[in-house]
Amino acid sequence: MPDTYTFWTPTERSAFVAFWDDGTVDEGPMLGADEVICDACDCDICFTPVPLADGYALCDDCFKERFGLTVEEAAAKEDIVITRKEEE
Ligand SMILES: [Zn+2]
């Protein structure tokens, strides 16, 4: 199966949701729409939308290593424009 990726625009969400056997539900702390880390190397991802491969978010370096093209090049194929956050 070929490697594929999709683009995901993060929204505010819970870090996790846990459903327990007794029916209670625990939700993790809220993450902001701009709080995304690379699932491969744990670095901050400072652009949106974020590429997902098999459901895992990838940063610039990990994406390029896996797919051999930059996030911008991949996005351009799908008429998606990557927005980079201002450096602080
Ligand atoms: Zn990475």
C-alpha cells in the first residue's frame, strides 16, 4: 500500500478522551488549535494545515524524509496553501 497523507486543520480539542468501564468519561486538558506536535519527533509544528500520514502529524523534516517532498510541494498538488506562524 503506498504511503498517503492528508491535510488536517487543527481545531481546539481535548488532549485525550478516556471512557472508563463504570461509564465515566475523562477528558484531557484542552489543546489550542495551534498546539500541534510532530508524532514522529515531538517537535512543534508551526504551520497549518498539518499533514497527517496514517493519522500521525508530521513536521517539515519528518514529512520530507518520508515522502521526499516538502510540505509546501505536497500541499500545492492539492491546491492547499500552508500558512506558517510568525516566529517569536
Ligand atoms: Zn518531526
